[in-house]
Amino acid sequence: MGTWPNSPCLEKNCSFCCRKTEMPLSPSDVLRLATTTGQHPNQFSKEESGIRILLNNPVTEACVFLDTVSDDSKAPGLCSIYENRPIGCRTYPLILNADDEAFLDTLCPHREDFPDAPPALLMMLKRLDSELQSQS
Ligand code: SF4
Ligand code: SF4
């Protein structure tokens, strides 16, 4: 599966996008996470309008898979399922606008430190988008 080359996330110690997450999951994300963690999908996600989205930990208000001790949006944290993380987590901060054009989300505080998006990442994002649209 593709990912960003040289993303600034670790270097900047950033976990901003893993907090108060509403990351949608494809059916293959749900299956992979359930298989690799041994958890029921309801332990890490909930369904909204036909799509499953990641759950947040009520204490840290961060994704249930984020290893962190703080609810501060600028606190460090590491993804505990990094190798198996959802497709949307791999492609972020690349997102699509209403015309299906890709751009870097302005909410990402380090978006200017990302390299040009590899074509494989854009393909993954568009495939995820069409999978989610067919579910909702
Ligand atoms: S994608 Fe952006 S917001 Fe998310 S961890 Fe990386 S730098 Fe932070
Ligand atoms: S699965 Fe990992 S990368 Fe995705 S939001 Fe959760 S902690 Fe962050």
C-alpha cells in the first residue's frame, strides 16, 4: 500500500489529525483492522449514514488507536497500528474538493512541508472516495 515519502509528521511530532477524528473507513479497512487487532469493528468504529468512522477515546478525545496521554491537540502521539492504518490516514492531508480535485487540507499545520503527492497516493484517495460514495 502506498504512503507519503518523507512526510513531516514524525519529525514534527505531530498527531493533530488523529484527534477528534472522523476518519471514514472502507470495508477493507474495517476488515483489516478487525483482523489485525482482534477487535470487533464496534470497538474502534461506529456507523454514520452507512459509513463506518473511527472512534475517539473519551479521555484523550483522540483516535482509539493513538498512543497518547493528553487531550491537547498539540501533544505528541503515535499510531499504534501504523502499518495497518486506514487508507484515509495514509493519504491525509491529501483530500478531494467537490470537483474531485486533490489538495492539501488547510487544517494540517505542516502541509507546506509535504512533497508533491505521488500518483499512487492520488489513486488510493480516489478509490477510497468512490468506495465510500457507493456505501452512503
Ligand atoms: S498529516 Fe498533518 S496534521 Fe496529520 S500528523 Fe501529519 S503533519 Fe500532523
Ligand atoms: S488510525 Fe492511526 S493514523 Fe489513523 S487517526 Fe488513528 S491513530 Fe491516527
